[in-house]
Amino acid sequence: MNASPLLSHLRTVLLLALLCCASLPGCASGAGPWVEIAGTRYVVEVADDDAERSRGLMFRDEMPADHGMLFIHESEAMQAYWMKNTRIALDILYFDDERRLVSQQRDVPPCSLGNGCPPYPSSAPARYVLELNAGQAARLGLQDGMEMIFGPGIENAD
């Protein structure tokens, strides 16, 4: 028996299985909470207490393109984030109680100055802050007013 048609058939079945999996919620993004903005899904680490929010993305040398960090605050207020000990450039996106984008700080550079790092404030009150790799906001064409959707697994979001 010729193995070539069998291998070709096997490749086709595998490709179809992968395509089907990619269309299912949670399958393409792997295990873990996610958010979606402008039709693009990001797997997120959730920082919903003071210790996690303070640590943030410090000392990371890289972050996958489809990942980010979601900071959840107890209530909507003016926010200011900084890049202390952050080694990767980020987009910092601020969202209100309704999960609408209210402020953006794009292409924020890394900072190794410790307490000398500058703050990057929101221009409006925010409850949620999403940090993505620098350039993602421009790539998605994000504009204030756009909505962020939460996937399952995000606690303390309501």
C-alpha cells in the first residue's frame, strides 16, 4: 500500500481538527481567562489585589503577542500606572465600569530607574486596566469608547 495518500488524508483530517478547535471559545486561547477587544482575544493574567497590581509585569523579558495583564480595581477612579522594573514596552489601556475604553497610553517604554520611573495616568476615571505588548492598540485601531468583553474565569469583575 502506498503511504503517500494515507499521509495526505491524515494531514487533511488534522488540519480540519485544528481549524475546528480554533473556532471554539477557550480552545484556541488555551486554559485561562481572556478578554476580547476589537474582535481580538487575549489570554490575560488577572491582578485583582494590591500585591498583584503592584507586581504587574515587572521583570518579564517577553510576553506572547496574544497575552496581556488585566488589572481590576475595586471601583472606578483616576488611575496612574508606571513601568518600574518593567523590561518590555507596553500599551496601557484604561476602561470604565462599563468596560468602555476611556484612555490610552501607547508604546510606553520600559523603565529601569526604580522609583524614578514616570507615571502614565488615565485621562478619565477607570476601573479596569489592560496592559498589552506595545503596538497592539495601533494594530487594532483602538479608539476611546470601544468595549472590552470578559470571558469566563475573570473574578471580581462585577
